[in-house]
Amino acid sequence: MTDSLIARRLVSADRDRRKKQTAMAMRTCDQIIAAAPNTVQAYLIKARCCLDVNARQPALSLIQQALKIDPKSADAHLEYGRFHRYECDSKKAMVEFEQAVALDPKQSQAFHAIATLAEQDGQYDKALKAYTAMVKLEPDSTAVYILRGDFLRHLGKNKEAISDYSAALSRDSKNFDVRSKRASLYYKQGLFVQALSDYSTVVGENPYDAEALTCLAEVRLHLKQVREALADVTKAIDLDDNEGHGYFVRSKVRLALGDKAGAAADLSKAAGRGYHSEGDESKVKIIPQP
């Protein structure tokens, strides 16, 4: 079996594994190993197939065999880390992931694994360092900016998260989930004009997105576009009558219009649907309307 044929077979085996055609993938790996027993990737793909069907001991044996063939294989250490993570041993997993990036500083998957584990363990500085390494390795990737943006948003670092979401949108302007996330952070930062622009874009693409319509109405209320806010949030409620957020926002809009009875009724409906605000809604200013 030639090197080029082995490479094609490895691609085929990995594709079959991802398509959950486990038996076919394992059979291809066995054929490669029989023809070229030092092919590390064949052992690793087969190991992942074993883990896919919860065959832990065979998976472990295959990974250890790969490491015996090539102790400096970053891919093998990555797979060993995944095995330990599968076994819920985060400490051993972290050791292997760090060994993988030490052997191959361009091993983006290992950095992702480090970031995920560190985040779970509350090691936020370590996680941020790993996410940043991913961005440096894949500066044209939309996904890495979203991953780091989500992490920064979780930490409450809204300005930095906005920057990463903006970088993602500059690469994929049609990612409306990210645009909604950025809009929510603009809102939290008091940047209502920017939030209005993002939510309007999302609703323009999907006019049946009830949550985006509700958020758009909330932004309009801050910009004193009260009649427009009422129209947006009422449409949102028509689309999803079971969501308390819509009724809550409409209660604020009605209060701003001076309709205290309507506001009270909507607030009651919001509470009845399990929605409660931490803020003091009595502070909403009543805006005189023509």
C-alpha cells in the first residue's frame, strides 16, 4: 500500500467514522494497519471508533500502541487526552492536551480542549490564553472568534466580546445568532443605536423571530420610539404567546404610554408565564404621546 493510498484510506476511514459508519471505518483502519503497522493515525481513528461505541479498553490499547510507535505524536497525546476526558479525569486529560501543544504549537484542537477544560475548572486566565492561541492560529476562522466571544461574554467582558463578535461578523455577516448576541451586549452597554441596527437586521432576515422582536421593542423604548416598540412587541406576543418576556416588555411600553391598567395586566401575564425582572420597573418614565 503506497503512502498516497494510505492517506486516502485514512481520510475515508475518518469520514466514515463521522458518518457513524463505525464498522466500515474500523475495517479500513485494520487494512491500513495490516499493510503499514506503524501508521499512527490508523490506530487513533480506530480508537475513536471504539469510544463511539463505548469500547473503552480497546480504545485505550490502541492509543497506547500509537504512543509506543511515536511517543512524540501530538495527535496521539491529543487522543489520549480525549480518552481521559471521556473517563472524566480532567487532570490527566489536561496533561495530555498540554503535551500535545508542546509537541505541536499549531495543534488548534488541543488548545480548544485546554480552553474548555480550563473554563470548566474556573481557570479563566488559562482558558483565555488558549482561546487567544486559537485565534492566532486561525485568524480567518469565524468559529474561533465566536468561541472566544462567548467566553468573554460569560466573564462579563462585554467590550472585548463585542470586538470578537464583530470580527466574526466581518467574516460571516449572515450569522444572525452572533448578531443577536452582539446586539444584546450593545444593549447592556447602553449603545442603543447599535443594538437597534443589529436587532433590525436580525428581524429583517427573520420576521418570525419573536425573541428578536421583543428585544428590538425594548431597544426602541430606550430610544423613545414607543409606538414602534408597541407594534414590535405585540407582533412578538402574537408569534409566541407562551413567552413571558414579551408581556414584560409590553408592560413597560404600555406604562411609557400612560396605560397603567394595560401595563399591570401584561405584567401579571408575564409573571404567570414565569418571567420576573430583577430591575425596578416603577422607574420607567411615562412619555407623553401625541
